[in-house]
Amino acid sequence: MGMPGGMEWVLIALVVLLLFGGKKIPELAKGLGSGIKNFKKAVKDDEEVASTDKNEEIEKKAEAKTEETKEENKTV
């Protein structure tokens, strides 16, 4: 089952128009656009948090290795 062709899109548009009416469609489109915008913002924020957490973890590992090296130098 592939993507709908031209006639299928026309039929879908007519069904949507009949179900929701001409006045509701702009409101639905605005709500859909707002939802997509909020979703993209949430994904971006989540990626920033994940990268910050990863950077902190790398810094902690580097500090631990530095401390181990200092302790080894003291015992030698």
C-alpha cells in the first residue's frame, strides 16, 4: 500500500471538510502547527540535557583518572 494519489487526497480533503466544516479547519491547522512546534522544542531541550549530562560524565571520568595518576606518582 503506497502513498495516496491525487484523487485520494481530494477525497480525504472533502471528508475532512464535511466532518469539521470550513470554520474549524484553520483552528485545527493552527493547533497542529503549535503541537509540532512544542514537540520540536521538547526534543531540542532533551538533546541539550543529554549532551550536558554526557559532558559532565566525561569530566568526572577525567578527574578520576587524574586523581589515580597523582596517587600512583605518590606511591612510586
